[in-house]
Amino acid sequence: QVEEQPLIYFDNAATSQKPQSVIDALSRFYGKDNANVHRGLHELSARSTAAFEAARAKVACFIGAASPGEIVFTRGTTEAINLVAQSHAASRLQSGDAILLTEMEHHSNLVPWQLLAERLSLELRFVPLLDDGTLDLEVFDRLLDEKVKLVACVHISNSLGTINPIREICRKARGIGATTLIDGAQSAGHIPVDVRDLGCDFFAFSGHKMCGPTGIGCLYGRHELLEAMPPWQGGGEMISSVRLEGSQFKPAPQRFEAGTPDIAGAIGLGVAIDYLTELGLEAVEARADELTCHALARLGEIPGLRILGPEMPRGSLVSFSMEVAHPHDLVEFANSRGLALRGGHHCTQPVMRRFKVPGTTRASFAFYNTLEEIDAMIDILLDARRFFG
Ligand code: PMP
């Protein structure tokens, strides 16, 4: 209940709600098995290490990686992208090289590259957006020349809902020898993802957007690439031997996991994967499509409401602006009726600038939402139109 009304949670793109099985797994771990991983020889440490590594294997299987060794646990998508920037890219790119991004990137797939570009005098190039919120692929082809050493692109845009043609982008990037990094924050756990089928070198995602706990996420990296990458953070767990004058490092993925990891988080993520696998990713996707189609049709009935982004197929979210009210006022009004929406730039300020809006209001759906909740949102938005108009 929110504001004494039944909650309608349409902020799933920011973070999803958690199934009871995930909440129980966290509690069970801390209650029964809690110990640090890898370092101990006692029973609880063996249990927590086994559970932690089993979670890594589940992630590998879930996204089609060749082996668990290709999965690095991180805090989330943001940290995974920073890892690639500071380790892989920082050690391979040189002054004058270019990185190709798109205008629809989340700040977390933009700012790390800006920081690196400044440090190494790299050129950043951006694939522009067409009016329907899709990438201008003709310009992509023109921008992709031999100076480009890395292409980083979002799979599903969190502010437009656009699903990008990742397979094609990766194939073309591979054609000129560039590495690819895919931001899968809005695709992992939402649609079936197979990193080898996509043909990407790196794939980053967050557990908390796919029914898992906050604080845990993953970087998938192709084995040869991870093995060739230098450490990015130093500390315990990532070393094989340490002398005062220097150290030797473990192979990937442990080389990139300095310090005590989020053990409970990884275990919780594994349980979230079990939950989603039981539902079936195809069913999860079909349900989200049904909700999104219904929302697009019903939002289209509201006069003066502009929807950003493409027609179906698209991700399970709709960003819109209404003439009568600023997104923040709209979100506050919705909250007073028990409806959780998100208003603002959604960490994609360049997208807002491209579409000449200060921000949008975003409704993002998950499989546990209902068509009736969408109808209730429409009634609330119509009331808001009367209230502000
Ligand atoms: N990329 C996209 C497309 C996202 O939607 C988000 C989260 N809003 C992120 C990256 C960053 O994810 P996190 O904050 O979990 O690191």
C-alpha cells in the first residue's frame, strides 16, 4: 500500500522487485552459512565458497558463456563497464584511437569512456538517433573505420525502449577488429540473452534489475580477452603471491575481484536466475510485450501525450511527456494515487537533449504487472491532465 492505496509499481527499469525465494536465500545465507569465501578451510567457508562459485556457473549458463571463468562478479553494470575501460581499454588503446558509442547510452556507458578519452587522448564518436529513437545505422557504417578500436552500445535503451541490432553491430565491429562491449542492464533477465550468439566480447549487467539483490552484477568477457587484461584494483583474493617489491596475480576472473566480494548478493542472483529460468525467459518476454503493447495503445488515447522511442518490438518501458505538466509534477501526482513512475532524464541527458525535452515520465513493466494496472495508470494520467490543465 502506498498513500493508503494498492501500490502499482511501474519503476522496474530502475530496479525490479524481488521474489520471496531471493529474499529467503539472503536470510538463509546469513543465518546458516555465513563465512568468507576462498580463504578458509572450515565448513562454513567451504559452503559459502561452493555457493558463490555455483552462482557464477549459473550466470555463465544463463547468458550462454563458454565457462564460469568468463564471469567476473562486480557491483553492477556501472562497475563492469568501468572495469573494461580501466583494464582492457586503458592497456590497449593509444592516443588517436577512437571509441564508437551511441547517443542513447546510459551515463554509465558514457562517462567512463569520457574519462579514459581525456586520459589517453582518444576520440569519442557517437552514432546519432533517428526521430523514432532507433540508431542511424548508415552513419554507424560511416563512423566505423580502422581508427575505431572499441564499440560500446546499449542492448535495450532505458529511456527509449529501443532494442538495438546487437548481432549486426558486433559482426561489423569484428570485421574491422574492434572489441565490443554491450550494456545489458535492461536486457539480461528480460529477454533470452546468449552472448556467443550476439557475438560480443564483453557484456555487462546488474542483478537488481532482474529480480536479484542490489550490489551484485556481472561482467562477461571472452576468455582470451580477460586473460590478457591487467588487474584494475589490487588487494586480497586477486593475487597468487605477494612480496614487498611486487606481486603475481591469479588468472581471470579472480584477478578482477579484489577484496571480499558480495557473497550473499551472488548467491541471491543465482536464486533469481533459478526463478526466471523456471518462469522461462520466453514467457517473461511475451508477458512484457503484452503489457507494453497495451500501454502504448492506451497511452495513445491521451491527448497531448507524446511517446518517445520506436513502435514494437521494444523493451518493456514507455517514456512519454505530457504538455500539461513537468515529469516531476506528474510523478508526484501519480504517487499520491499509489502509482510509482519515474520522471527525469533517466541518466541519459544526451537523449533528452536530442528529443528537446527536459525529461520524460517513464512507466516500466515487469512480468508481475497486470493489464488492469496499466488501465489504472491511464485513469490517473487522465485525472492529472484535468488537474494540471
Ligand atoms: N545501463 C542501463 C541501460 C541502465 O538502465 C542502467 C541502470 N539504470 C545502468 C546501465 C546502470 O546500472 P547500475 O546502476 O545497476 O550499475
